[in-house]
Amino acid sequence: MRVPDRRRGEDFAAALATAVGDLPPIARRTLTWDQGSETARH
């Protein structure tokens, strides 16, 4: 997944939602979320 050039949390969240949406449900449950500012609104 390519991170948007602007590196704002909102841009990252949109790109992540698109990428995760393509995963099967079982794979989504295995994700570990980082506590960085880019996922603060998760």
C-alpha cells in the first residue's frame, strides 16, 4: 500500500480503509494497529 504524499491522518485512514476493505474478514482480524498519529482517529 502506498501512503499518500500529504501524510495527514485523514489521507492515511482513507488509503488504509481501501486496502483493508479488500482483505477477507479472517485476515482483517489479524491486523495490529500502530499507536502513531496517522491512526489516532481509528
